[in-house]
Amino acid sequence: MNLAILFLSCLTLIKFKQPLNAQTIPKFRVMILTDIEADPDDAQSMVRFLTYANQWDIEGLIATTSIHQKTRVAPETIHKILQAYQKVQPNLLKHEKGYPAYEELKTKVKKGLPVYGMNGVGAGKDSEGSEWIINTLKKNDSRPLWIPAWGGTNCLAQALWKIRQNETTSQAQKLYDKIRVYTISDQDDSGPWIRKTFPSIFYIASPGYTYGHATWLGIAFPMPGSDKIVTGNEWLAENIQQGHGPMGAAYPDVAYGMEGDSPAFLYLVPNGLNEPEHPNYGGWGGRYEFYTPSLKKDTMFARPDWPEDEPESRSLWTNAEDSVVSAIDKQGYKSIQATIWRWRTEFQNDFAARMDWCTKSFSEANHPPIPALVHKDLFTVRSGEQFHLNAEGTQDPDGDSMSYLWFQYKEAGTYPGTVSFRPYAANLYDLPVTAPPVDSPKTIHFILKVTDKGKPALTRYKRVIVTVVPK
């Protein structure tokens, strides 16, 4: 082979492999609604959220009310945490690009009306928060606007009420189509109203005012099989609060539960596992299926002044169960909370590393591995055909050794069975698989989990969706 042919062959190989190993994904637009000061957990979530501020285009940080805080909004607490962020932002930039300046973020802090729920919706009920939502939706930007709601949603409800009043039906629908809501249960009566009045809006929730049937409990509550150490006070003090600069000092102690609101944005972290437009795929923020949930009576966390839950008026993305074998006790568990706590060790370590970034140099801290594939992440095979799942080319920016684990995420696919890996070893980066027999096309989700041996150990993923068709 002469040099010209060799060069062209290498160039062709590079062109083929590049899109598979390095994909440019547009940042999500994110606007937080928070009843901050109702409970220390919102301030905790805000600290974590800002350590990921480079991952998104942050469009707004809006202080709202909730059933826990009906007559007060607290934008001053958001500003206080942003001032801590301002001090560490230059150091965060040593580790990853894109952390927005404090001066930019502080202009995006807004507030809703200090009234509860639907009392803040209707004529004359505009606020700087509701107006900010409308103006953001009207931007010349085709990307969806993700709205993680950590408290009440009346600020969003007022924006929607005004859009319906002032826009043509077709223009209003274009704005509704941009909206992606993820609420942490219903913390005022505007959430059910939004779902009933605007049935086309993309909505993720564990509906209801009582929290016993909520997926988000998996973030920190001591569920059987979950990693309880990484949400304990001792771990938080060592890895988050103490010795981590102003951001660590801004992270308050746990009162009722750690960061109950964080699943709403952990769902959006671009870690290779999360696929936000597909809630049924599962990820750090949980897994959800699209159906109309039945009303479940529950007294967990209930208070006498809470309203009765209403029957759900429409289908939405809501609670789904995962079956998980716990890495802690090796026992099997099945629950809606398991769709979050199964990843708890990994997302807690990830947060701890980002808190290290607030004060440490690049060489002193750990950074997540960069998984790669030598094949497409979507392909089709026939029953009985052998294929390979191959992560060759995976790298670690710190030069750390890495562990590999391929597993089937059974609930995310349409194939009802369990795929047998033979031969199987946990640390194979190149895994042979035989497609199972099917009588109609079925999808199987395979997850590559790559964990480095840095401190704290960090994990990233690749999702491969294989469609199996009959012979």
C-alpha cells in the first residue's frame, strides 16, 4: 500500500470513529423554581446545582412559595449562595470550561408573589418571576426550557395563564411545546391546575401532597439496600461542608432530609446515562412512565392543613419501579425509589469531586472518565446473532486506572427477558453478546458504567440501545 492510500484509509477511519466517540450536545436551558428557606434542603440543592452550572444555560433562579412557606419568598438566600459561588468560580474554571460569571447569574434571580398557590394566579397577579418565564419562553431559541420545580409552581401557572390570555392559540401552543416540567411532588394547588388546564405540557411528577409514594425519596432516605453512608452527616461534613471553601460553608445541615429537590436537576446532568426527553429510560433523577396514576391515600409527611389530593386529570410521566440488586448487601429490591438510589454512591461521589474543584488545583482533584464506543449507540441485530459491546478508546483525564461494567437496564427496554452474557466478567470492556430469540422487534438497553480509581471514584456511562428482530 503506498503512502497516499494509507493516508486516505486512516482519514476514512477517523471520520467514521469521531462521531461515535465525541458528540457535541447542545446545553439544556434550565430555570429553577425554589421555595428556598422553607427547609434547608433547597439551599443544599442550590449549592450542588451551582457546582454543575457549566453543564446548562441557566435561564432563571426564581424564589417561590409552597405549602411549606405560604407567605414568603426568599431571593436573598439565592443571592447569598451566589456570592459564595462568585468566590470559587475562578477555581472551578481550572477544572472545566463554561462556568458562568456571578455577574451574569445574579441578574437571573427573580421572585414570585409571596402568596400561596392559585391565590397568585389570574388578573393582576403578575410577578417578576412569571414575566421572566414568559420572556424566556419567547426567546428566539428552539431548545426546550426545563423547569425543575423545588417548591410551588404558581409562578409558572401565572405565566401560562397570561400566555393563554394574550397569545393566539397557535402561538401559545408553540410556547407550551417548549416547556419541560419536573416537580418534586405537588407543593401547592397550581400543579394539578397546570396539568388539567394545559394537558399537552410535558410533566414529570410524583403527584400529590403526601410524599410516601414519591420517587424523589430515593435521593437520600435510608431505603433498604441503599448507600446510607454517603447521605449521612459525617460524610457530608467531610466531603461537602468542611474544607471546601465558601460553597461548603454555605451548605446547611440536614433538617428533614438531604436535598429532596436535587433529583429534578440531577435528571439533566449529561453523564451518558440520562436521556431527559425519554423519562422511561432512567437515570440519576429516576425513571418514569407515561400513564394516568390512581389516587393513593397516604399519611406519610402529611399535615392537617394540607388539602385533599384530587384524582389525576391526565396522563403524565410518573412513578415507575426498577428491580435492583444492591451493591451494599447484594439483595434484590424493587421500588420506585430504587430508580434513584441505585445511582446514589455515584452521584454523591460526583458532587464531592466538584466540591473539591472549588478549592483544589487540577492535579490535586479527580475528574470523570470519558467513555467511548467503537460502534454506534443504536443498532439492529437478528435473533441468535452474536455482537460485541466494545468500549475501547475510553480515557481518563487524570490517567487513572478504570473499571468497566456492562449491564442490561431491563426496565428501559421492551424486551421482557434477561439477556445472558456468556462468557461474562465484570471488567470486560469488550463484551460478546448473543441476541435472544424474539417474535417481533424488541429493544434492549445496555449500559456501560466506567469508574475510575481516583478519589473520590467517579463514574460515567454510555447507553447502547440494540433492537433485536426475528430471524
